[in-house]
Amino acid sequence: MDNNKVGTFISVSRKAKNMTQKELAEKLNITDKAVSKWERGIGYPDITIISKLAEILSVTVNELLNGERLTEDSSLINAVDSSLDYVNKVSDHRNVKNVNIVTIVVSLIFLTAIFICTLCDLAITKTISWSIIPSSSIVLAWFIIIPMIRLKKNRLSISMLSLSILIIPFLWIIEQNTNGHWLISVGIPIVIASLSYLWIGTFIFCYTKLNKYYGLSIAFIILHILDIIIDKILGRLAIDYSIILTAVGCTIISIIFFYMGLRDKGQGDGAKPLKNIL
């Protein structure tokens, strides 16, 4: 459906009825701005008022959707395609509108949280000090969450990319505001290990055709390896029973998921890729 063509057709049909945009809007219980947007090709009527609009303009619904007068034969040929195209376009428009609303609401909530933290900090300490940490956390969360809301494809990968880029600066801000000296010796090695785990998980979940249970089984095996690496970084590898407990727990869970994968495969659903879950 051509927005400009439909808009021009609405404008011509309206003028043929000697109606102003305001008069047409009043008949449809909408604003004249909405009619103006239709006629300029930057919007289109809601599907719920298409029939009434066609009746007011003395045209058929098919003619309105096609943006031109139709002969009887061409009307029958184009009816279904025009209707389906219009429904899909309106649906996409509503989805974009809803996404924009959610984005604005989330952003306003985050901005409000930053404002409140900063205000409390100023009221208590008469300067900006500890509020930098929660404010930085909120900014980091925004860059991770927004791609999940707005994007249709590769949402998880883009969110992971945001996390990978921003996590080190975020930890540096924490270090600077806590008078610590742990980022290079401890923070960065743990971040590299953790991000490696998350990226492997992202690859398994989004870009392979592994059975979902096999993928989860692999994820828990890697989680145990990650725990060993982190304990090594923290210097706790020598005597730390948490490694043993984690190893046992991850192994048991991994075996359970692997068994579920075998059973799932036996039932004919083993080819279901993990990315279909996300």
C-alpha cells in the first residue's frame, strides 16, 4: 500500500464532497491533525475506521486501500491483497508505537532513579559522591535492556556487546569511588572469564541448532570451569570446598539436562534449535 497514493486519494475524495479536514475529522471522532497526516502520506487510518471513512467519502474499502477508483474486475483482483497489506502495515505501526512507548517509559524510570539518587546524595553529603555508582549501574542497565526491547534480530548479541564494551568503564568508576586498587589484578580477569562464558552461551543459544537441553548441559559444564577460573584469580584454589560443591552441583544438573535431551530426541523434537526459545 502506497501511503502517498492513499493520502492523495483521501484528499481528492474529501474535496469532492466539499468537506474540510476538520469536518471529516468530526465525522470520524478524530482530530484534524490525523486527517492531515493521512493526506500528506505520513500516516494512515486505523483499521477500525476504514469502513466508516469509505462510506463518508462515497468510495469502496478496496478503492480506499488502493488509493484509486477501481473497475469491478480490478476490484475483485486487488481486494484480498490490499486488505492483507493494510492489516499488516497497521499491525507493524502499532508494534513500533508500542516499542517506542515502552522505550520512553523505561528511560523515564531510569532517569528518575538517577535524579533521586543524585538528589539524595546532595542532600546528605552536600556533593555528588556515592550516587555515581548507582547512576552508572542504571546507565549500564539501560544499554543492556533497550536493545532487547527495540531490536527484532540479534537482540541478545547486541545487549552482550553493550555489556562487553561498558563493563570495564563501569568497574573503573566503582574502583575510583571506593578507593580500591582491584580492577587490574582481579576485576579485569574475572570480567574476561565471565564475558567469555556469556558469549559462549550466547553463541550456543542463538547460532547453533543444538537441542535446548544439550545446550543447557554444556552451559553448566562451562559454568563449573568458570568457577575454577574465578577461584584461581581470587587465590582460593588451594582449600576451598565451594569448588567441590559447585562441581558436583553443575555435574548433576548437566547430566539431568543431557538425559532430558536424549529423551527429547527420542520423541522426535531433538532438532529444535535453542534460538527458538529466545
